[in-house]
Amino acid sequence: MARGTGLPGKATHRQTRAHNQGLVLRTLFDRGPVSRAEVARLTGLTRTTVSELVGEFVADGLAREVGRGPSSGGKAPILVQVVDEARHVIGLDLGERAFSGAVVNLRGEIGRTATLPVDGLDGDAALAVVYRLVDELTADGRGTLLGIGVGTPGIVDAEHGTIRWAVNLDWQDLPLGRLLQQRYGVATYVANDSRAAALAEYLYPGDSRTPNLVAIKVGQGIGAGVVLGGELFHGDGFGAGEIGHTTVVDDGDPCRCGRFGCLETVASSRAILARATEAGRRSPGSPLGLRLATMGALDIADVRAALDAGDEDAAAIVAAAGRFLGQAVAGLIGALNVHRIVLLGSVAALGDAWLAAVRDEATRRALGMLAGQTRIELGRTAEDVVVLGASALLMTRELGLVPGR
């Protein structure tokens, strides 16, 4: 700001140039193949400025000429488009049982992938797994690496790339962004995994995109990512969406956070599987009991299979978990009045019965008019949702590109 006026100061030449570069690159990305003259028309920049910038992109391998377009009477224009494979991003999902990652191109298309087990590791040992994962993904050395995007559980200071607190990994005030940037020499962005998942749901919606979105990721942990006006909302203390550690059962079971009766103790995959295992042991001849005897341990797919087979215990467990989550959803409806709420993560594989319980409880507890305006739906259950969101966060910040377009 200009000193003493409270008004923005005049943009420097470097800022203006960076702004123009972003405009031109986004236009090539969104509209390409497109002529330089059309880019100038769409951006409002001069043809000289556009030609200079496009020439730099072509020389840098970020764009290429792809032939001539139709003539409007004069010489046919040369068309230019962004080279999707010119830059790559590494997206990481630091899950609770495994760390996974992928090499992603500028269109958000996933190439090479890798997964390393991490169950039981924490602290420096878990950090070493992050390094091994990135080393594996960069081993072939192909393409130019733009940077690294990371989605991780816990409270994350996204501005500085610092994990303030991740309970399951025993990370406190870990400057992961700085550590990765120093080790690999590229830009690095770190975000809470639920927010990364929300960004993926926002950028890759299919036919339509809404400006506001809440995405609730339900797995071993529970968290919500909030997109408002097309931007991730982190909260004043970077804890927006930490609904998993709000109390929903007075004097309930102990939670990993040190409190009792948190949402995670009754609605997470961990809670669902614990109750399903108890039910299977009580009724060894039931679908749950038979799968438990066969597999030795249950997963969410087993619970879904038992549910589909008509297991009454499985139906009751799934409904109870859905209703507890519905309580939290009702609070979000009242607080934010966002019309699209997406449920994702491993528990979303429980499908319509679970979704119906969430919807019913949220509708029953929220203001009727607001609940009636809200779509609660299943989102991605695929493992790549956090990877896509983390990589898209980096591409958006570094190049101004929106890969879901």
C-alpha cells in the first residue's frame, strides 16, 4: 500500500509482467490451440506483449505452435497451446496407514504412482518415509518438476507449510514445506488432507462447478474442507473443518486427541470396524461373523458386503455412524449455508444406506429451509482425491492454472 493513504500502491514492472504472464498462460491453457491475436483480444493486452510472452513460453517448452488456424482473409494465424507434459507436479497423500503419491501433469492427469507403508511409524521415521516416497517418484528424472504438493492429516499452517499438529504421526510444528523445498529445490505447498480433497472436488466436478463447497473426508479420521468463493478457507488458526474432534457423545469413548466422545469415536472407519468386529464375534453365523472368520479382520468393504447381504447388525452400525455424522453436517448447514456438501473417503464406500442416514439426521437437525436447499452427495472414494487436490493447489499457486477445466 502507498504509505499513509490506505490505498494500494502502483504495481511494479515485475508485478505487471507476472500478471500479464499469468493472463496469457491461462488463456493458452483454457482456450488453446489459439492464435496470438485471439489471446490479445481475450486478455486485452497488446499484440506485441502477447507475442513476446508466447515466444518465451515456446522457448521454455511450456507452449508450442501446432499449425495454422482458419484465415479471415489474410495470412492464416499460427495456433499455440500449452504442452501438458512440459511440467510435472508431485502430489502426496500422507495417509494414516500408507503414504502415497503420484506424478501429475498440467491437466491433472496421473502418471507414475508409488505407495509406501507407514502404519505404526511417526516422528522422524515417518518423515523419512516422505523422503523415500519423493525419491522414488523422481527417480526416472523425466520432465521438469514444477514442485511438490502435500495433503496431510492434522492442523496445517498452509501459509508457511508447517504442520502444527498431526496426532497420529506425532508431528508438532514440523516445517515440512521448507524441508522438502530445501531437499529437492522446488516450490512446495502443504495443506490439510481434507482441504486438498475439497479442492479436488471443486476443480474436477464434471459438468458444473459451484463457487462454494464443503467436502467431508471420512476415514480413520474425519475432517472437512471448505471452499468459499472458489478459495480454500483455512480459518484464522488454520483449523477450519476440524469437525472430527468435536464432542457428540457426552462421557463417550476416549479419542486419540485426549478427549472423550469425539465424532471420530463413533463415525470414523476405525469406530465402524470396531463395532462390526464386536458384532461378528457375537454372531459368528451372520454375514459379518462369517467374513470375520474368513478374513481374520474386517475392512469397510466387508461391512458393505455384509450390509448388502442383509446383516441387521451391519445395517444398525452403518446407520448409527451416518446419523452421528449427520449431526455435524447439520451444524455446517446452519453455520455456512453452503448448498453442496460432498462426502468422501473410505467410509463413503458404504454407499446409499450410510448416505441416507447422514441426510436424514442433517435434515432433522438443521433449519428446514436451509436443509431443503442443500445437496448432500457422495463424492470420490478413489485414493487419488487428496493427491489431485495437493497437486492442483501447487499448479494454481505457481502457474495460475486451473487443471480441472
